[in-house]
Amino acid sequence: MKQGVFVKKEDGSVWIDLTEEGLDEKLVLRKDGTSVYVTQYLGLAEEKYHDFKYDESIYVIADEQNYHMKVLKLILQKLGKPYADGIYHLSYGMVELPSGRMKSREGTVVDADDMIEEMVNVAKNKTEELGKVKDFTEEELKELYDTIALGALKFFLIRVDPKKRMFFNPEESIDFHGFTGPFVKYTHARIKSILRKQSEVISPKSGVASLLTLEKDLIIL
């Protein structure tokens, strides 16, 4: 407050004005002197710098806290802290499930192992619906279901920009049609099968003259 960074209001609460930076006024201490969310982060940043003397401090926090992290960095810069410019927010979008949004405070967080187990079961059911695995051993089937499940999960997650929110549906992610991991795997397997059956590969130098126009177009495509 002596530096003019913070202002105490009539009720005793302490604020900082960030309107010039495109934000708003932010409470940093309640009128009874207790801290708020950002106040604790100010203390944490100080403690971290004291312990580690970092050049950069990376906060891996969901996009829900984009505003909060901007406020934190601005306050530290206004206070002239040597570590203020090194505050970096690695923001990511939240993943929502058919059952709704996951909230740790409400105990609705989904365990990763449970999610993978569900994916394996979905992969098993979808594969059995399609058939074509009668000659597989139990061990081969387990490996197949695990491969399909993990591939589907990874593909579904990385196809979305990490900063964007996404809706994840296990059933949709293991669809064998459309823009999914299993469809990419299926297409890859079909291509490998074609290559295995192709006994002769035409050399561009020797065989181009004998190709039909449509064949040339296909190769170029």
C-alpha cells in the first residue's frame, strides 16, 4: 500500500486496480484480514522463488484459471518482484464426459485406470460385433483390445487443441468409421494387406509408359 500498488477501502478490505490492463479491481484481502485465492498464490510464488531461485515457473492449470493467472502475474509485476516475468501459465482445456464435468471437490473425478478399463471393454464389444477374430488366441485378443482402446483414447485426446475444452465419449472414440483411432488403424492394416499381396512393384523409370491415365492419376493422388 505504501508503494501505491494496493488500496484499502473504508470497510478495511484491500484491493488492486487492474482496469488499465483490461481487467478489473481485484480483492486481495477481505475486510476481516483473511486471504483470498490469489493472495495465497502470491505467497506461494514468493516461497517458490526463495527455495529455488527459478528463471521460469510453469503453472500447469486448466483454462478455468486463465484470468486468475493473468491477475497473479500482473500483481507480481506491479510489486516489482524479480521473478514476475518468469511466471508462465501452461493452460489446458478440461475433458468432459457423458456423465458430465469432472469436479474433484464433488468427488466426480474419473480414475485413469477405470477409464482405460472401460475403453478396453468397449473395444472388446465393438470388435466382437464385427467378428473376424475367431482365429485369435486369448492372449492375442487381449493385446488387440488393449491396442485398440489405448489408440482410440490417445487419438481422441490429441486431435483436439490442448487449450480447448473437449467432450470425450468412449463409445464414439472406438467407432470404426470416421475420424477415430480405430479407423486409422483399420486403414493402415488394409494398406499393409494390399502391399503384402502386391507381388510386383512397378518401377517409375521402367513402367510408367505402360500405365493408363487413371493409374497415373491414382499414383499421383
